[in-house]
Amino acid sequence: MVVSREKTPTAQETFLQMAQAAGLRGRLLITIGLLIFNSFWDFYSYSRHRSHRIC
């Protein structure tokens, strides 16, 4: 069985792959950022509520 050598990807294919990878990474960062921001915001609003109730 002869293993055929893979053809080198064209510039367009390489660019598309890079764009896809960057898009996925960007979406992942946004998702993680939103989750972290959300948890901090929940904690912040919760602690503010408690301090108001005490006073």
C-alpha cells in the first residue's frame, strides 16, 4: 500500500483554518470572561444586599 503524500494546503485553506481557530478561541475567551464576570457580579450584589439589610 502506497501512502500518498498530503498536498500542501493553499494559502486560503491555511487562512480559513487559522480564522476558525481564532474564532473558536475568541468565543471561548468571551464565554469564560462572561462566566467570571457573572460570578463576581453575583457575589458583589449579594454582599451589597447583606450590608444593606444589616444597616
